[in-house]
Amino acid sequence: MSDSTPVKIPKLSELPLNEGDPHHSAWGLYGKDDELGTLNRLTDEVVLSAAREEIRSGVRISLNWPLDAQGSVPFFGRQAFHKNVYQKHPRIVNDDTWSFNSQSSSQWDGLRHFGYQKEQKFYNGVTLDDIHGEHKSNINGIGAWSEKGIVGRGILLDFHTWRLANNISYEPFQTGSIPLEYLKATAEAQGLEIKFADILIIRSGKFAVISTSTLQYVLSNTQGFMATYNALQQHEIEALARIVPPQVSGVEQSDEMMEWFWENFSAVAGDQPAFECWRTSLNAQVGQ
């Protein structure tokens, strides 16, 4: 879609756009062959404005976990990271090969990752056969995103700091949710102005193991997710990984949350193992 083409964003209540499409889908809004979804909101004008108004120091900070962050037993039954570095004899030259599940470290969920379960379709009607069949292709792959990257005005909601100040508990390894009212209160406390097409990042918190023998987790001011994970013994990691489906906290799954995302953001991310609370109690997830 052209950056110069204005698109009127319908209300969430006006979705789907086409009769017979899945609930809350906006298929066709940016064209029937679109593979970017709400990333279309990151127009040249939006990116330029963000660069002019937000960049002050030039300091860059990586938000990535290491590719081997979850060691030999990743959660959700995913494959571990493997790296093989080898010398190309007789020269003093090294090559390396890597294999890993991209879901086991920092990543964006692509538009072919989690589809509408009942309809068995992904964004813009893409099917499993389009991805795995005889005529399979890279449709809805992140390669389409990489052509311009995900670049825009990023905003950080520091829910962790806000909840500590307001004496609100949060247990990442139990099914629970961060309500929309908490996120709005966090933004208000920060004096944060939300602009259309912002990239939302949620800091959910730090936590540590208080009793590894019983796998109970409590609030902590000194430990983060990876520090907690790295403090576990191998048998404890394996015990957590055997919980199927996993129980992790995240944003609440509600129409109100979905509407807030739809009306404001081009992309959302967080430091939770799953962005939404999991396991789900709903028939469909916000991320669809």
C-alpha cells in the first residue's frame, strides 16, 4: 500500500469489513494482497515525525534476549537453540551454522503464526495450504515486514513501576491479566501522550523465585525474567516446561483491550512469555 494513500480506520464495532469474514477482522482494509496489516500505519510521514520529535541523544538500546535465552528446555515445547562453529581447514577461517525456533527468544508474531481457529485462516484469508501445500509460498511472512522494517515512535508503559507504587501484585507464572484500566493509569502517571500508530511496549515487571522447591513466585525489585529463569535448576525448568498449556500472565483478553489497541497502535510488544494472559479463557485471542 502506498504511504501517500489515506485510509479511514473503521471502528472495531464495524468489523469485519466483508460478510463471511471472521469476527473483528479487517481483511481488505489495506488491499486484498496486503501482508503488513496495521504496520501500514507506519507511513513515511509518521516515521519522519517520530524522528524529528523524539530523537534526542542518539543512544541505542537493544531489547533483544539472546537466541539461547531459554537454554536447552524452551517453554511451549519449542526447540532449543544450537550453534556449530567450525574451522575451514587448512585456512584460519571459521564458519558457523545455527538452528533455532524463533519463538524461543525475542520475536514478533507474524501474520501466519496464529490464525482464526474455527475458520482455519490467517490474515487476508491465507490458508494452511497456502503455507504448506503444493504451491506453498512465503505469503504473510515477516519478509514483507523486513523490506521497510518496523520503525516509528515507540512508547514504553512501565507497568512494573506503577504497580509497585500502587501496591498491586503480579505473578508472571500464573494465569492472570493486566487490565486495560491499569495500562491507562500507567500512561497517565507517566504523563505519556499516545499518538496514532505508536508502537506500544509494556514492561510487566521483575520477579524472582522465593521457593524453588515448590515453584512459587513473588514480586521482587531485583530480578527480571531472564535472571529468574537462569536461577532455576534444570529439573525446575523441566517441571515448568511440562505444564501444558503453560500458565503465564499478560494483558487481559477483552473487547475493550482489543479496541484500545486497534484505535491507537501499529504494533504491540511486551516482556511477558506470552503477550496476552495464557492459558486463555476465551474462544478467541486478542492477537488474532
